[in-house]
Amino acid sequence: MFRLIKRFCTANNSMANLGKLADVDIDDHGVFKYILIQVGAFRRAKEGDSKKYIVRGYKSCKFHANIFDKVENEESANGGIKFECPGGGRISHDPEKKHINVYGYSQGFGRADHTKAVELLKKKYPNYKIDWSNEGY
């Protein structure tokens, strides 16, 4: 009986922690690599499991894998949350023109679904023009 209660609490905690993760965290200007990350409580992979996508991009990370490592290390304290990277690309962020361009691919993770990244970016930057392309590296 105790095990069942403990499992339920862990799953609840994972879902609560998932909600605390910001959908988007990118540098405030410049051109940099980004990755799309699927985050969730994948402990028991079932239909309807709690999961979401997040976007992360930083000039300080030379490789897409560095971004993934940074996120995984910083968020590993949120027990029960797993991270998977379906792909990446680049972001050009110009705050003066209120423009973000999402494009390219990651050699290590492949091309991200840029439409998902743009959807999340539009929520954080509603007054920006945000577009995407599969062109470029």
C-alpha cells in the first residue's frame, strides 16, 4: 500500500515540476543555436502522460548538445522529469526590430519541428514578427 501512495506522489510531483519549467528561454539578442526539448514524466509511457515542449537557445553554447546538457543539469533536481531532444536549429533574435527567425538544423539532433518552436516563441513574444525556414545551417 505504501508503494502505491509513494508512486502517486512522485508522479504528482513530476507533473507539478513540469508546469514550473518556462516554455521558452533564449538569449535576448543575436544569432545562436537552439534546441526543441520534449519534457515529461515518461516513467510509465502511456497515452495522456504529462509532457510538453520547451525551447532553449544560448550564444554561450557552442554545440546543440551543450544546450541539452545545460538544461538537463539545471533541471535534474526536478525529480521524475525526463528530457528528450527531437532536434534543433538556429535562432536570429533582433529585439530592436522585434523579429525572430528560426531556421536550420542540428548536426547532432537533426532538424527540429520549427513550427512547434515558433508556436512557443509567439506566446513569449506576442508583439514580434516570428518566421521560420528549413534553409541554412
